[in-house]
Amino acid sequence: MSAVEGIRLVREFLFPGRHTGTAVPPLDGGLTPNDALEQQPELAEVAEPEDVLPSTSGLYVTSGNNLFLLQGRQRRLVAELGGDAGPLAAAQDGRILVGVAGIGIVAVTTDGQVEPLVTEVAGDPLRCPTAMAVAADGTVYVTDGSIRHHGQDWVRDLMERNRLGRLVRHDPRTGATTVLADGLAYPSGVTLAPEADSLLVCEAWAHRLSRFALSDPARPTVLRENFPGYPGRISPAANGGYWLAVFALRTQLVEFVLTQRDYVDEMMRTIEPDYWIRPALRGLNSGLEPLQGGQIRKLGVVKPWAPPRSYGLVVRLDECAQPVSSLHSRGGGARHGVTSVRESEGRLLVAVRGGDRVLEVPA
Amino acid sequence: MTASVTSRRPGPRRPPERNVLENETLGTRLHYLRRKIALQQVFAELFEKRWMEPAIPLTLLVGVVVFFSVATPGFATPENLLSSAAELAELSLVCIGMAVVMISGGIDLSVGSMFGLCNILMILLITLGGVPVPLALLLTLFAGAILGGVNGGIVAYLKARPFLTTLVTLIVFRGVLNLLDLNFSAQTATVFVLDPMWEWLGTGKVAGIPFSFVTLVVVLLIGHVLLSRSRIGWHITAVGASRRAARHAGIKVERVLLLCYVISGALCALAGIFYAARLSSASARVGEGLELNVLTAVILGGISLSGGKGTVWRAFIGAATISLLGKGLLLMNVGGEVLQTALAAVLIVAVGLDIKWGKNRGKAIQKTYVNPTLLRYRPAPDVRRGSGSAYEVNDRLLGAEAIGVGEVEGPEDVVLDSQGRLYCGTRQGWILRFSGRDFEHKEIFARIGGHPLGLGFDAEENLVVCVGGMGLYAVSPDGTPRKLSDETNRDWTRLRDDSRLRLADDLDITPDGKIYFSEATTRFGMADWILDGIEGRPNGRLLCYDPATGTTRTVIRDLVFPNGICSCHDGESLLIAQTWLCRILRYYHSGPNKGRLEIFMDNFPGYLDNINRSSDGGYWIALNGMRSPAYDLAMRMPSFRRRMMKRIPRDEWLYPSMNHGCVVKVSEAGDVLDTYWDPGGEAHATITSMREHDGYLYIGGLENNRVGRIKLSGSGAAQVDNRRPQSSARPVSVN
């Protein structure tokens, strides 16, 4: 036991309940569990859909290294991108912006021409684009999750408890790219506030949602903190408020393990990431995965309240970022790992990465 | 498969397992040694003892004795101790009386007055009354009992409050005492009693110890037996703990209360007699304020004011502390006012500590009871598809027929009788029997009470069953259960009494009819198996029940979670599955290798459960779950597991991967022949048992809701005798 941990234990003994970090708030209020996500109609089966973007010509979906366009029952491969394709955004010039892990932001025309747009910022390569938002004047705001890890390695970033993320602005007219804020704990979602004077940014590892005023991005205000899950992409809702994709829930075991550095170091050194104690986007249903007490299958059933290694959660936030309602896929369910949710024309498009599906939820 | 140990020492064997891999460095070995020692566990088990309850008062008493022995030269001398002993005896007797009343939920403030009254009564009787000493003694004791009876009668039958009642009788008795003193004490001073017995009562010694102290010891012993071992003692405690519950339980509360006060009065009289014999002082001031000293002593001893708790020893410890403290301070020439203050200070501190101790003892035990140790596994065999290992995952159990879906809950073991009927235990404490062509007919064969685990048939077709939490039982063919054994010889190297069976797990019957069975852990109950897993210590044992003598003895102790037991085909040895070690031991109970203990197979990719013979001379082994790399790592980090237990709730703990079990078939030589997996674990998540019968393999699991069966192909289709192995070396095929 290190000295730091010893001091922490003494502090915990003297002031019980004062310590933060391992207390995961319960799912209640607008987050009260249900099985709604399990029951929603599916639009298409896509292997590991990462982000969805509705457009006039159809629905763009990133999956693996590819950008697809779904038109009714048809699926067209628009472009292959050479890296894990992540966030999507519609640029002002009609091209589709795609964040590609390890490469940066690329612009894709409707006929499949790929052109790199942003590959580095402030001397560091932009390798972990996690979300994008495009302002009315065409300015692109990008969250760069981490300057160390990208793509599937996000879990390493969590385990290392890094705060290496950045908020980046790209002006397509001048081509200038600037860092608005750095030192963020894996920023994983960004959207513009309705007044277009500020950005809402999710920080996954800090479990919070902050507002960055465009006039003063160095001093963000925290809108909502201590989410019971890891907030991911966020997008505006039609009637005000926002839709938030929570890609995994925090569990007490993971929160505890994160504080046990000797265990984490050894785990990262000797075990494959699939079998770590970690949040995941899908269950592998393998005995090699760590099992928690509540996850034991009893009489053929995994209890819905089982501590979730993976979980499906879409949250509706009001204008103050307070959760008002939510769609869940719980323990024993299949639609886990929601990476994106967007509202368009009275319907909700949900990318369920862990469940290999795109859902269309009537709003 | 080499390490073997032979020993000529009689008594239970210990297995060759320190679980240190070969060729380890000295540092690693020391590391293991450090993890093997469990001081915390010793403390936890020590504090769990009932006799550790008065630890704080006892420590204080020892502290007082040591302090004054060092600080005051005159304290530790024989003369001083002897004179103290006589005084102490009188105080202690009164304290015991008070303690009995307090345990019954009352209080007796009149002890001082009774003491004084009996003192003067005794003197009057033998001086002015001229009554012979033995008769006077009896009369005084009787008088004391009557005085107590007055208290008791008022409290018990008139339902008066003990505090007020005894406060009033304190004044009344003191008044009588004053009257007697006024009228007669002057006359007593002129009479000298020359009775040798009277002399002896006051100054006599038995083996150098004052007679009064010897009497005290006798009273203590009788009091202890009476309070803790007799019906009346239990009644007193019950009345003190909850009067209403005691009444509902049929205890005659009034009579018990009356008796308590009578005892108190009689003991005061006894103390008064000794005081009279020692000092012959017929003063009215005798025993004034004694009730406060006595109350202090009893509370200091840790007897609860609210009743229902306490022993005579605690009363004695309190009295001794008060008495020696007073004596010691006196010897140090401390003034009376300082003495009072010191007494008060000591009392407050001691009582405060004792209350804390009594309140938190259970919590302290709970926090220190589980002591994870270091377990290091070799890298697990790769079970993933395409890995090419012998344990590779396959789909063989996916098509298993289901028997009794939703009707069985937790069939830990399954067994079939000679008519092909299927038996399994359930978590409701039943043994179910399925019969018919497709096992469509279900009936409750027997109701046991605990969770039936391992099953087996003996030669008379009795179903022998290990019942978690209860022991070894046999169910006759008509369904009547009978206890075979629920205890074995105690292991005297362990602090806690482990003679009772806590978790009998699996059994097999050897050709000579002896029933060998495993007790998975002696430290945890059925519901807490995970605590034993987290601990990973050798807490289990192999036992043998001999039907001929009806006795059970421990064959091997200190086994890490022995689970499945299987009598080998040679009829001379047993296989013992050790769940947390993923290792199978082979133990020779007879034959030329008798006493030999060796490792049969090691480093399974999962946690072992039951073992059974197969029809073709091999063995079926159930793995109830897989080893996950994260859990393997946790087993290498004991303090991580300890912190995990403390910091997060049990449902969140990292568990062994119990959702993915399988069945492994191995040869007599210990080579893996086949595996049967249910990859998703949908139907057979945990697999704790399997049984081959008539070409089929039947599968049970502790958390499953069905019994599965699959048809075995080819060589597996032979008949296996589930009852006993053949004595010949080769198995016999019937088909």
C-alpha cells in the first residue's frame, strides 16, 4: 500500500463519507431504469455502428473503417477511411465530415472523395476525434478525446485516468485550427447551445457536462456532474434540451479498481483488454470476462439489476442538462453500448454499437 | 503430478499444498509465508469466543494488580493479599447477589442494609441468644433469604419497581438494624464467644487461604454452573433479556424474580456472617454505603444494567478491581477523597470502554474474519475456440434435453437409482425424484431442511446425502431421512471449535462401505462460499463416516475447498477436487500405497466441482465456472481482495466466473479426453455435477433451473455402477 493510499484510508476513517470517487449515484429520477430501448424498432443491422447522421439523401452511418449511406433497405458504402471511423457532421459546403481514429477529420463528398481536413492541431496530431459540432457560420468544433490513445484504446485512457483531451476549433474559411481548451478528461461529446454562444462538452472520465462560453473557453462552468455513467455524444433535441448517449455505466467495482493502481498496472500489463475489469460496449458472454457477484445467472436469468459491464442508455436532458427521461437496455439485454443519438424529423436515430443495430425511435 | 508426501504420523493428514510453484526464489517463498500467517484471523477467532467478552474489565484488573505490585512495596506481600482476600470474599459474595438480580433485570439497593442486619443478627444470636454456631448460621442465612424474599415478593408479585422497592427496604432494614443496635449492641460487647467453629469462620484457613475466600470460590463455581448451564440460570437470563418473551415462552417470571432476590439476600447473609466472624462488630454502621460499592463493582465487571447479560465471573472481576484498587491506594497513603475520585475516574473509563467493546466486538470480528491469502496459478490453458487446447470451447451441451425446467431450483448433484429414476437436491431443502420414460413424473422424495448437495447410493439402496449446514444424512428407499453424522473430531490447533459440520459437500462410498465426504469449509456457511473463495485458505477437510461404528473422523485436514469426492476405479484411492486451487488430489485410503497423497491433475481452466467415474474407466469432472484472468490476478493480490471486500458491496465484488461451466472427461492416467461446453451458459450456467447412466450424461448445477441430459456416443454408452467402484483394477462394461 502506498503512502498516499494510507493517508486516504486514515482520512476515510476520520471523515467517513467525505471521500469522493467511488460513490456512484443511483439511477433515479429521469434515469429510472426501464426496458424501453429493448423494445424499440430497429432500422438496420449494422456491425458496430459508431455514429449516425440523418441527411436529405439518407442516413449516414460509420461502422468499422467505413462510411455507409442507408437509404431505405439499401446500404451503400460511401468511402473507406483507413481507420476507425467515428463522429459524423455535415459541413456547410455539403460534404460529410468524419472523424477517423489515428488520422483526424476528413471531408467526404457524396460520391466518395475523401480529403483530409484537420490532422493536427497546435503541433500535436489530432488522432482521437470523438465528436463534432458545426456552427451556423461553418466553424467546426471537435473534441479530441486524448492525445495518447485513440479508437478502441479508449479503455486504456480510462484505466490510466488520463486528462489529455482537447476542445478544438476549426475555421474552414481560413483553415485555422486552434485549441480552445485542453487537459480534459476524455471529452466525448460536443454540441452548440441553442443561443450559439457556448458549447456543451461531455467529459466521460469526469462524468460531467460543462458549458464552454465561446467568448471565454478557458473558464468552463459545470452544468451537471457525477453522472452514473460515462456520457458520450450529445445532440440537440427538437423541443429544447438535449439527447445524450451514455455509452457505459459506472460500476462500483470499476471505480474501486481505478483507485487500486497496483492492480490496474498489473492488469494492463498481463491481461488482454477484453478481459479487464472495465466498462465495455458489449458483453462477450465469455467466462474469461470478469464476473461480479450480482451477475451470476440464477435459475437461467441474469438479473436486470446486475452490475453492468455493458449497458444501453439514452438520456433526454432538459435545457439545464437535468435528466428528464431515458431509454434503457439493462443486464441480460442486448442493446448495449449506445454511441450516438440524433433527433431528426420526429424520430430518434440511435446507434447501438454493442448491439450491432441502428434503432429508429418514434419521438 | 509428482509432489507426494508420505507420513507415518497417525491422525489427520495435511495435503502437500503451500501452493508455491517449484523453483521459486527465496523472496517469493518468504512472501508466501507472510501471506500464510493470519494474525488477524487469530484475533478474529479469539474475540469470537464467549469468554473474551469481559476482556476489558479483566485487563483493568490485571493492570491494577501489576501497577500496585510495582508502585507499592507492601502490596504484593502474602500478608496483604491474604487480608485482602478475606475482605474481597465478603464484597464479592454481595456482588454476586447483586449480579444475579441485575441479570434478571432488576436491581437490589438494599444489599448494604441486609448485610449489616445479618451481621448484627448473627452476633446477637450467638452472644445474647446463646444459639449454637451452626444453628445460628443457618438461621441467619434463612433470615437473609427472608429479607431478600420481602424484596422479591414486592417486586415480583406486587409488580413494584425494583429501584423504589429496594430503596424503601434499604431504609426499613437499616431502621431495624438501628433499633437492634440501640437495644442490644451494648450488651453484646460484654459477651465473648469461645466456640472454635466461630473462631475458624473468622480466621480459619484452608491450605493457607482464608475460609471465606474458599467459600467464595465454591459459590462462584456453583453460580457459574447454575447461571450458564442450568435451566433456572437460563430462565433468569431470559427474564432479564425480555420479560415479555420469557412469559410467552412459559417461564414463571414471578417465581424466577423472587428467587433472584432470595439468592441476593442469602448471599448478603453469608457475607454478613463472615464479616461478623472476622470483626465481631455489632455496629449499626456496618454495610453503610455498601450498595454503591457493589453497584460500581458489578457495572465495572460489565454486567448490563438493563439485564439479561452477565456472569458471576464478571461480578468477581469487578469486585476484585474495586477492592484491590482501594487497598492499593490506601497503601499509597492516598486520602479518602482522592480515593473516591480515582475510583470514579477508573469506573467511567472502564465502563465506557466496555460498552464500546460490547457494541463493536461483532463488527470488529466481522471486519477481520476474512483473511485473503496469496494464491498463484500457472497460466490457465487457453479455452478459446481455435486455440487447439484440450479444453477448447465447443457446443456439445447446446442440444441437451431439459428435465424438470422450472421445477428444480439448484440441483447441485444428480444421481440415478437402479430403476433409472433420477434424484436431485433443490435449494428448498428437498430431494426430488423424476421417473417415467422422459422423467415427466416429478415427486418430492424427501424433505431434508438444508440444501442437499452431494448424493450417492449405498449397497442397501439408501440415498446418502451431504446437506449444507447440516451434515451427512441417509434417506431410505421409502423416503425417510436419517442423520448419519453432523460432527467429527475437533482440530485442536484451531481456535474455533470445528467439530460441527458446516458445509458437507460431496461424498462417495468405497467398496468396503465407508462413506468418504468432503467438508468444503469449516469457517463459512453455505451462503458464504464466496468468502471462502476470496480467502483462499485451506479451511476444508476430508472426512470418513464408518457405518459399522457410526463414527466420523477427519482423514485429511487443511484442504483448500475440497469439493468433489470420487472413489477411484482401483477401489483403493479417492480423488479430491479442490475448487479454488483448480487441482485434483489422489488419496490412497487402503492398499499398498495406503496414506499416500499426491496431485492427480493440476491447473484446470476452471473451478472444480464434483467428480464421478465414467463407464470406460475414466472420470467425469464438473467445472462450475471458468478462471477469468482478472480473478486470477486478484488471487495473487490478497490485500486488493481485502480492500475490495471492505469498500464495495458483495453484489459488486469480483467473483470467480461462475456463469460458464463445463464437463471434462479425463482418463485414469489424468489426461483430458473430452470437454462438454454450453458456451452461452443459457441453460447450464454453473455446472456442479454430472452423472453417467445408461449411455446418457446427466448434468446438474447449483444455480440452474433444470437437469440436462445428453446422449453419449460410442464408448460412453456403457453402464456405470454409480454405487460403488469394482474392486478389480479394470472397470466392467455391462452392455
